[in-house]
Amino acid sequence: LLAIIAHLGYFSGVGFLIAPAIIWFLKKDSSPFVAHHAKQAMVWQGANLVFGTLFCLGGFVLTFVTAGLGALLFVPACFLLGLLLFIPSILASIKVFGDQEYSYPVTGAYAEKL
């Protein structure tokens, strides 16, 4: 259950990074399965925060430079990006529910180094 909570921390607003970090800290020695998934979720959601922030700043600049026309491209792109970044968290939760290991694309290898 804790591994699923770590992956679905995406729904919790500000807890999306805090929940996996606390879970990892509490379970790093007692449950390698939960610790693995908490690290994966923490790194994935942290990368999403950085990438999303940079994307939003770029969209703001584009909207400002084009006197608002950039918003026509930026708003749908933000929605699509948010959906695409959310899908791996759902997939990870499904894998955890089936007692399977899951590593996120791109960031999974970085999480293993923690």
C-alpha cells in the first residue's frame, strides 16, 4: 500500500515529493520493495517538477513575446504534457498492485543510484 501511495502522491498537491521521501526514509531498511518504489516515485516526480517549471517558464515567455498568441499553443501543450507525465505513475501503481518492480522511463536509472 505504501508503494502505491508513493506513486500516486501525484494527486496530493504539495505532498507529491514529500510523501515518497518520507516513505523511503521509513522503509529503506525494512522493505526493499517499498523503498525501490518510493525512490522511483520521488525522482520521477522531482524531475516532473523541474521539467514542468521550465516548460511553464518557456510558455510564459512565448506568450509574452507573441502578445498572447503563444497561449493558443501553450495551453493545450500543458494539458497534453500533464497527461503524458501522469500516465507512468498510473502504470507504476498497477505494477505495484501486482507485486512487480517498476522503473520509470528516463529517470529510473537515476533513482537506482540513490
